[in-house]
Amino acid sequence: MTPGVRALALSLAVAGSLSLHGCSRSEAQGGPPMAPPVSAAPAVARDVTLYDEFSGRLEAVETVELRSQVAGTLQRVHFRDGQEVRRGELMFSIDPRPFSAELARLEAQLAAARNAAALADTELVRTRKLLEQKAVSQQEADQAEATARNAASAVRAAEAGVAAAKLNVEYTQIRAPIAGRASRANATAGNLVGAGDPVLTSIVAQNKVHAWFDVSEQAWLRVRGQFKGNAMPKVELALADERGFPHAGSVDFVDNRLNPATGAIRVRAVFDNADRRFVPGLYAKLRLAGGTAAQAVLTPERAIGTDQTKRYVFVVGADKTAQFRVVQLGPLLDGGMRVITGGLKAGELVVVNGLQRVRPGAPLNAQVLAVDAQGQPVEPPPPGAPAASSPTKS
């Protein structure tokens, strides 16, 4: 065979090989789709405590606005803005000199009234003796008795004036009526303050706080059994930056009627605030236990998808294909488990990882994960990591 013929034969062989390779690659592309790898975990069933959650606001158990009860010149402020004060602690001083002078004047009037009353009593005794001797008339005796009674009334009026003046002297020292945290002083030394105006400062109690919240009619019908008799149920609270409900308190007030305008009843709970974590006015999340659900079906919250108004999960069918299930949701539990009230049975395998790769009816390459005591899937350790103790399967 000549060199030209050999070159032509080699070219035809290479072209045929490339053609066959292209055909096989095209056939591979047109074959059945690969099953996407996903992780699945069985839905579990267990008894769970159901809760109703509410939103509310914190308020101080006691709040006091300090006002002056006498008019005068503010002499001194005895606290720092924002300071915690004890009950009875001195807060403001008003110049007491005008009130002390008025007290001295009224005390002198009281002394004069007592002297006049003593003289009137002496005259009455003398007049009665003279009346027995027929030395004075009955009219004169009656006049002496009336004078003595008027003198005694004058003494009581003077005593009342002295008591009022002493109160005014006491009012020049404005003290904290409750223990708590003071706001800022709204007046400084040297200013003239009136009786009742302005508000000099306010004090809020710190040891306890109230949480007010509205319970809807449906929730009230579920939890009302806990309020029978004098029983006050426990309530749990979380601030806006907290997960779960770490603070425990108790309901201490329930309104006496449902508000027809809002369809809710007003409830108040009390919480200890020894660590001063709570500040009146903060937003709070609260929850009340609303009974127990026996053998409720649970699945992880992350396994639930949203399709417009529907919530769904993907279940690994017996033929290893993805089954689209619309589910009805119950409450979300601590730990990220969701109660499913319809559309799913305990033991069915639910896709928990790789939802974005799943299509209804498509085959699945599912890795079945074990679950812990709460029903949460336990991810396998990475390659090369030491094996952990086997979790509890449901």
C-alpha cells in the first residue's frame, strides 16, 4: 500500500471513531435523569405540650410621679439622674424657712388659745359656785359656759393649724414613696416650684415587672380551664433578642370580660426582675400552655416548603420517588420541630436536606438519617471523623 493510500485510510478511521463517540455521548445525554442525592428522616410521633403564643409589653408594677405639695424655692436635689433609690430616701429639698415661720406663728396662737381656754374654765367654775349661792343669774352662768366652750373650740382650731403647718414643713422634704429607679430631675436648685406642678421626677419599681397581653377568644377557650378557682397558670416570656422562652412567671390578673371590639381578653403576668434585665416598655413574647397532644406527628421545620398559600413536604415513596404532600401545620415546638396536624403519618420518610433539587414524581437517591430523642435528624460525621454514639431512632 502506498503512503498516500495509508494516510487516507487512517483519516477515515479517525473520523469514524469520532462519529461513534459523538453518537454514544448524545445517547447518554438523552437517557433517564440521575436521581439527586438528598437526606431524609422519618416523621416521629410523641406526646407534646401545646402552647399559645402572644405578644405584649412590659410595665412597672409601681410607678410614682413626684410632685411638690407646697410652693417654694427648690433648695437642693439629693439624687443622681437614673439612680436607684430606697423607700423614704430624700429626693428634693424646698426652702423651709417660710413654713417654719408660719409654724412658729401658729404655735403662738395655740398657746394664746390655751391660755384663754384655761381662763374661761376658771371663770366657769367660779360662776357655777356663785350660782349655787344665788349670787349670779342663770344668764350669767350660761354665758360663762358658752365662753368656755368657744375657748375650747379655739384651742382645737389652733391645734389643727399647727398640725397643717407641721405637714407643710415636712412637705419641704420630698422623699421617695417607693423603692425603685428614678428618672431625671426636671427641676434644679433655685427654681420656684408650685404645689402639684411640675412633675419633679418619676420612680418605677424594679424588683418585679408586669407583662400585659391580649388572649384571643379561641385561645381563651383552650386555656380557661387553668384559671378555675384561685389557680393562676404559669406563663413564659422572651424578649425580642432571646430564643425560646427562658423566663418563667405567673398570671396574676385576668379581666372580667372579653372586649367585643377586639375579640380578646386582657391578661397580666408578673415576673421577677432581680437582675434588672426587664425595663418597662419593652416588647415581649409570651406563651401559655394550652393542653397536651397525644402522639402528635412531628417533622423538622426546615423540611417544610411554601407554595403560595400551601405548606408542603416531600415524602420518599416506596418506589424511591418524591411524593408531594400538602400538610396542615400545628404549633412550632422548642428545638425546631413542627407539629403536623394533617397530610403526614408517623414513620414516613421526609426530605430534610436538598429540597431545591427535588421535583414531584422524580426518583430520589435518599440517605436516611437517624433521629434524636426530640425527632431531629442527626447529620452523619464527616469522612475521617470519629464515630459518635448512635442516636435514638423513632
